[in-house]
Amino acid sequence: MSTTSTPSPSPAPPPQDVSTAPPQGRVRLDRAAKTTVGLLFLAWIVDYIDRLVINLALPHIGTEFGIDRTQQGLVLSAFFFAYASCQIPGGLLADRFGSKKILLWAMLVWSVFTALTGTAWSFAALLVIRVLFGAGQGIFPAAAMKAVAERTGPEERMTASGWISSSNAFGAVVAPLIAGPVIALWGWRMSFYAVAGLGVATFVLVRLLLPPARPATGPRTAEGGGTRALLASPPMWLYVGMLFGYGMLAWGLTSWVPSYLQTERGLSLEKSGLLSALPALFGGVAMILSGRCADRVKGRPAILVAPSMAVAGAAVLGMTQAEGLVAFEALLCLAYAACTFCFTPIFAVPLRTLSTRLSGAASGMINFGGQSAGILVPILMGYLADTYSFTVAFAVLGLGAALTSVLALVAPQTSASLHSRLGPSLRD
């Protein structure tokens, strides 16, 4: 965290509001921003592949270790417990030591524990390895978002973030194409060794090619003062809550649809992987578009997030009543696209408003909300599927859509409105 100068005695003028700003034209990224986007897009695809392989392998792991769906959900939740817990520390580390250094450490650690997942000899060992894997991946997102903020201007930041964030969706497409055949031919353990190698290769590319950061923007804050004020800021927790509701849908669908298609619809591993990946294509396109839209309207979650999440919630509830596989898949694609459209706009107002010196902490704070849902939802859905049915398990995800929609209506809608509600140490 930057130290030095004393805040000025008078508040800085608020950021220009969308109501008075000139119309925003098409956003064009410069060369450094494009290189950053390309490298982090690749890194995040590998991050997501490493994370999703276990969803495809879970039925095989359950059979080998003799564990039920509730325990399988616990394996998924063990990852998210560590992943969520490391979001804010990851942002603080990136602010303190630099985004590139923390990115590289994260990639190295998660690649090691991806490989070690393939060596798990018991259910308990698998839980421990997944916790440590989650810790390695948990420090990555905030550092990646800070790296983007340091290499882009506010007017292009969400467009760049939209492209990078879409990598999650495309990673969901690539993961079954890589892991499915490997699991079918050589077993679930070999799939983890294969994707660990991708992580090491990407580590080398990022280390060699990531452009240098631009000079920091925004006011300097006293040691720790800005971070403490950020964590204590009530309006910031509205964005955290929005991403929690988003995470309920995103992680609920991602974690359990492959198992549902295999065990309830009787599909093969390969077919379930392809049908699970198809919605991600729609999600990837939606996320790219959402970044552009967020830059054009300078945030405004009531316009972008609330209606999209309402559509996602309605589609998930429709899935529970779909009898045919085609209807189920169509509603799943709609739910995934509408849900992922919300991700980048949730970050838009805070990252356009706050100093880049605090972008790591801010990103980690908001990400904590989404990943906290990842702790709760996999094990809750596993329990509901065991105790009642998958219909009940999927229906409960509608609560996440409702939460995000409501908070999107009451959160600050522009940089000016958030700026006016922040504490003095964050806006001076």
C-alpha cells in the first residue's frame, strides 16, 4: 500500500457523472492493454480449466472413494472456502508487492496443487489438497484485476475486464474438451497432471511478456488507512452482496450440471461435458458485451444487472420444470448468458471510482462475495439433491438472482454517486 502524503484538506471533485459526460464512442485498447488482455485471458482460461476438471471427474472420484453427493459437494466447497478466504488478502498483497509478482506466485502454486490433486489417496487427503489449491487460486483474481487497472484508463477498463472475464466462460468450453477424453482414456488422475502442465506454460508467458504498469492514478492514502476505510464502507458491501447472489447462480450451475446430466439424464461423460460447455459459449459473448455496455453507461447496475439477473432467475426456475433435454439445455444457456452478463458491470462503478492504488483491495473485496457463495452452494445443492431432488437444488438458486436484482437497484449507480458516499480518506 502506498504511503507518504497527507490527504488534502478539501475534498477532490467527484468523478464526472454519466449525465454530464459526453457520449462515449467505441472503446479502443492500446497495445499494452491488448497484450495485457491477451495474456490474462489465457491465464484465466487455464485457471478455470484447472478449477473445472474436478466437476467432470467428480462422479469417478465418488465411485473410487465411496463418497455420496453431499461429500462430493464438500470437496467442491473445500476449494471455495480457501478461494474465498484469500480474495481480500490477495488484493492487499497485490497492492503491497505489485500485481505481477502476486500473479506469478498464484499461477505457480495452483499448478503444483492441480498436479497433486491427481495423487490424492483418500477423501481426507483430497480435501486438504483442494483447500491448498483454492488458496493458490484465491490470490489470483484481485491481482489480475489490479493488473488491468494499472494498464488501462478508466474509459476502457470495463471493456478490457469484459474480455478477460469472458475467459471463464471459454474455459468452461475448453475444460471438458481436454478433461473428458483424458478421463475416459487414462482415468481422472491423469486429467489433473495434464492441465497442471498448461499452468506452468502460461506462467512462463506472463512472466516474460506482461507490459509494465502505468503510473498510479488517484490520491495517495496513509498507510493502511485507505484499505481500512474501504473495508468499512457500507456502499462497497452492496457490490459484495451483488456478487454473492451472482455466485449462487454461477457456481450452482457450474458445479452440478455435469453430475446432473450424467446421473439424472443418463448421459455419457463426453455428452454431459459438451452439453455443460455449450452455455459457456453464450456466457462468454455476454460477458464481452457487458464490459462494453458498462463502459458506455459508466456503470449503472440498475440498468445492466437487475434486469439481466431477473431473466437468469426466471430461466433457472424454468429449468426445474423442463421435461425434455432440449428445453433444459435452452433454458440453461439463457440462464448462464443472463447471469454472466452481470459479472463485469458489478465491478464497474467501484473500479472506475477508486484509486488504482486500492484496485487490488477493492477487487478482492467484491470477489469475496462471489466466492463465498461458492462455499455454500455446492454442498447445499449436494445435500438437497440427496435429500429431495435436483429440482429442489436448482430452484433454490433463484434466491441468488433475487438478491442481486434488489441490491443492483439500491447500490450507487455512477462514480459520482459512489464518490459522494465514500469516506474522506477514499475520496480526498
